[in-house]
Amino acid sequence: MTTEPRHLFVYGTLRSGCGHPMADLLSQHTTFIGPATVPGQLFDTGRYPAALQAAQDGDLIHGELYELDNPDEVWLWLDEYEGYFPGHEGDSLFVRRQAIASPHEGPPAYAWVYWYNRPVDEFERVEGGRYEK
């Protein structure tokens, strides 16, 4: 398993084929590795999904794994898009943390994931961990 932090796991509006402009931008600065999962739970906020780290064994989020071409550059606009403010995490909508991503093909890898940084009590859980909007 690699500990190189050049990988990004996405599960919502940044997935390929979802038609979001940020997904298109991401595809220009990454190499698509393939479908993958990370331990966690997914919630539907109405506008986008919100991921929380796994509360129990067996909770999985389905998404995609990418390798970043130039992480220092990509983090600048991805962090802004996700509402992540390094050094001010209490003010951040999402926080970026590493998790073990398991691609459908190939070995597990450490990948950065944007985890939701607010309560999810009012949101419906996405059963099966696959965001389809």
C-alpha cells in the first residue's frame, strides 16, 4: 500500500460523467485510476453528498480514485471548492483527510477524502453509499 498522498477519492459532484464543471477541471489535472470505495457513510444534503468516516464495519462509500498530476496546484482550487480552510477547520464545510481507498482493480492506497464537517442529523442517509445525482 502506498502512502504517497497524490491520490484523491471523490464520491459526488467531482465524479467523472456527472457534468459538473469542477469534475471536468479535475479530469484535466489527474489520472483516473478507477472505481473505488472508502469506509464511511454518505448523506444527501439536497445539493451535494456529505461523507462521514465509517461509524461501523461494513459502511462503504462508492466513488472514484484519481492520481493528482500537480497536488500543490490542485489543492488550491479543490480546497476552495469544498469549503476547506487549512488552519481554520472549525470554519470549514469539509475537511481533507486521508483514508484507505480500495480500487476495484489494484492494491489499496492512501487517498485524500473531503469529509463533511457539520452535523448530518437533518439529512437522509444514502443507503448503499452510492450517490447517483
